[in-house]
Amino acid sequence: MIEVSTTSGLCILTLNRPKKANALTAEMLVALRDAVVKANGDSDLRALVFTGVGKVFSAGADLEAAKGGLAVDPLWEEFSGAVADSPLLTIAALNGTVAGGAMGMVLACDLRLAVPSAKAFYPVMKLGFLPQPSDPLRLAALVGPARAKLILMAGQKIDAPEALAMGLFDRISDDPMAKARILAADALDADRAHVSAIKGMVTGSA
């Protein structure tokens, strides 16, 4: 359900569970976390892209798994932390809507691209859960505190144009995967240490 493709310095992680709207199980989260950790340690890689199969990027936690405790599992934070700490250029190429816990990996990425029909929402208030610890701060850093509350507390679904305007999405494209390859081109041609150094300067972690 998680496909890994690596070529010419680029690693692509694809969610492939379209019949379940790419809802994430514990096994998928483990596979994603481990794939990111492996990519982070691969000296041949410069960029990492997340995408999905079908019309939805991810509906978040698998409903039955969430009822069984997945919604509060530390795996979410481990996974998004591995993305946030990556020395690579990380890009979310959203083939469709992203919801719930799946927002964590998207917020942890350096860039977010989406198809025009994509929406973003994180209905934790309605469902009675807290968001993963790092997600609210990452969200607020992108869109500001009030808009973060609009999403997390008021449960608003943000469509692609609004997400672009508020800074949640960086580009809207009919083919976000193709756009991701274009945006990753400079990083793929650069020295890995240079990619990591510039990223660290931007985030203040250098």
C-alpha cells in the first residue's frame, strides 16, 4: 500500500489504497516512517516527494484503526518528525484532498502542491481528538494562528484556491507530480550538503 520509487536523486513515496481513500493504517505509517528514515540516510538522494493514487491523497487514519487507538498513536508524530527533520527537499504532491492525521506529513513538508479540486481539513474538534503535538504549530507557521484555529477548531474545509491564498498550498497544478519534479530540479542537481545547508538556513536549524 506504500510504493517506493527511487531514481536520479529523487525518492517518491506513493499511497496506494485508493478504494479506501488512501486511509492510513498502522502498517502504512510504519512503512512511511521507515521509508523516510531510510531516505534521510541515503547519500544519493536530494529530494523526497509524497503523492497518492486515485482522487484522494489521504482521508487520514483508517476509521476502524482509529477506533482501535491509531488516532492517538505516537507513530504519527514519529513519521511527521522524520519528514520535518529530513535533510532533503520534501514535497507533498497532492493528487486530491488531504484530511485528518494525513495533514501531519503535508504540514511537515517543505512545499505543498495540489490539484485544483483538492481540499484540506483536520476535523479533530468534531471527532473528540487532539491534533498531533507538532501539527498546530506547523500549521500556524504557514497560515497564522487565527486560520489555524479556523481549521482545527471550527472544522473548516479549505479549498485549493483559499489554501493557496493563505499559504497552506504553494502551487495549484493539474499535475502536481510533474510540478514537483520541476521544483525539485535544482536540488537534484546540487550537492546533498548544499541542499541540507540552505534548508537549515531557512528553518533556523543550521
